Amino acid sequence: MTSSKIIGTGSYLPEKVLTNSDLEGLVDTSNDWIVSRTGIEQRRIAENESTSEMGTKAAQCALEKAGLSIDDIDFIFVATCTPDYQALSTACIIQNALGAPHVPALDIQATCSGYLYGIFLANSLVKSGTFNNILVIASEKLSSITNYQDRSTCILFGDGAAACVVSSANQAGLKIRNLLLGANGKFATSGFVPAGGCKTPASIDTVNKGLHYIQMTGNEIFKLAVRKMEESCKKSLEACGLQVSDVNWLVPHQANLRIIEALAKRFGFPQDKLCITIRKYGNTSAASIGIALDELMRNKNIQPSQNLLLTSVGFGLTWASGVLTYQNPL
Ligand code: ACO
């Protein structure tokens, strides 16, 4: 089996900032409520940029960090639940923008777990020797499916993108020790966009009823998120033969600070081992864990043998957890 590592990460956040006080002007809410119930202070909004444009920029950062050009890439995965178009993969649009004709390109729809699903697939293809370098991108324009008249959802979501290169190259990077994936469609209607798919195609009626926006049962998702992340983190650590005390950084999906703190409490993780970006960016779905990972790699001095535990839960329900260990070249 070939060895596989993440050898470069990147991210992109649009410039426009939507603060809690901006939201106070749109819905009946307050900065105090949002901060105390979610931890979010602000989020970024893509005004004129699409999911593919943000994803392309994040991918360019990851390629630069990896020291590769687009010509080195064998496959492109794009995790998103906010594609540019229906019936056309955003991966194809990004492939064209990056100038990689003939490279296969595929969208992954696994909501907030999409980035880890993409890394899982890339890791399997690299380890099997099928490909050498795979670009995994997660990009979301959640503002396009957010109802800014619904205070229970509009406070949560933001836009942004992340990317990484999964590679067989013998250079420093994050070795993918394991990734465990899961899903349970029983919870499909706990959070979703009801209209716009073939079951309920877009119509004047669906637009009038706001069915093209995210709808969710927030407290149900909250409890499921804590439970599923705890379960899958435990399984992932066990599979690697690691203890909680071996983990240097917990990099969780950024849905709600209280979800992250509840998870940390169950494991006894100290606050200074938590990778938190939700205050600045809110929940960016598939991109959230990638943005957090990229900020960690840029801002903390990650050393060889340090272990990162990644975990996510998203609509579907989907979940994923895994351990990455920083390694120098052999
Ligand atoms: N401002 C003020 N009050 C509010 C707001 C708001 N923005 N939103 C809700 N409230 C009110 C409610 O109306 C309710 O009032 P009531 O008691 O008079 O009925 C009260 O606050 C409590 O509402 P809850 O929904 O019970 O509040 P909760 O503490 O559960 O927080 C939240 C809601 C923030 C949505 C939380 O449940 C959550 O974060 N859930 C997880 C959501 C999530 O992660 N979703 C994304 C999944 S990821 C993906 O795939 C995209």
C-alpha cells in the first residue's frame, strides 16, 4: 500500500462580514442571545461570488502550499450542499477554472461531513496506488439557502471554502491514520431544504412558502451532533490505539460552540486543545472543518508526531471522524 498524506491546505473567506448587530436589524434577536446560545459573533457572506469561485481560490492556496501545480492533480472532489447549478457538478466548473482539462471531477453531497468524506475517498484512491495527487475542496454559499426572516436559522450560517491535497509524495504532511464514516437517513427531515429537488420542484408556491431555504429542528440536531461525534471519535481513537490524552488538537465541525464544548467536556479535552473558528465564520457546512484545519496549520506550530482528531456531523444525518498525524518525510 502506498502511503497517503495531506501535504497542503488552503481556505478562502469572502470579505463581507455580517455581524450579530446587522442581524438585529433583520430579525427579532440580540447579540447576547446569539453569542450565549451559539458562540457566533459574525459570519462571512459571499455577495457576488459563487461556490465554485470560492472553491477555486481555496484550491489555489492548497496547491501552492503543497508545492504542486494543477498539472500534477489526478482527480478533483468538491464537497458542497450549495452547488452553483442543479444537474451540473460544481467540481466540473472548478476543474475548468483551475485549467485541468481531462481530470475527473466529482461532487460529494454529504453536507457538513462532505470534506471528510472527500478526504476518505482521496485517501483510499492514493493508498491503493490508483492516483498520486487528489484535490479535495469544500465550498459553501449557505447564504443562498438561508432565510434572513427566520431567526432560528439565519444566525447560524456563513459562506467560505477550504481545500487540501491528498498525496503519495514523500514530503511533510498530515498522515491520514484513519477516517470512519457514517450515515442514517432516518433523520433526513431533521434538517434539509424541502423544495428545489425532484420531489418538490421549485414553483411560485414553494418560493412563497420559503421552502427553498434550510429548515431544521435545531435542538434535535444539537443532541444528535453531540452523541454521534462522541461515538465516532471514540471509535476512531480506538481504531488507532490512541487515548484522548494522545490528541494534541480537536478539530470539530463548527455548528455551535455549545456542541463543541459539550463534546470536549465528555472527553475531558482542555479548552486550549480546541480548534475554534465559529466565532468569526459561523457554520460553513462542508467547508467548516477544512477552514479550521487550514487555520490550525497556518497559525500553530504543528510538530512531527502530533495528533489531530477531526469530527463532523451534518444533515442527512452524516458523520465522520478521523485521526491525522503530522509526519516529516521518511
Ligand atoms: N434570537 C432570539 N431568540 C431565539 C432565536 C434567536 N435567533 N432563535 C430561537 N429563539 C428562541 C426560540 O423561539 C425559543 O423561544 P420560546 O422558548 O419562547 O419558544 C427559544 O429561543 C429557545 O429556542 P431553542 O430552539 O430551544 O434554542 P436552542 O438553545 O436549541 O438554540 C439553535 C437553537 C442555536 C438552533 C441550536 O438548537 C443549534 O445550534 N442546533 C444545531 C443546529 C445545527 O447545527 N444545524 C446545522 C447542522 S449542520 C448542516 O448540515 C448544515
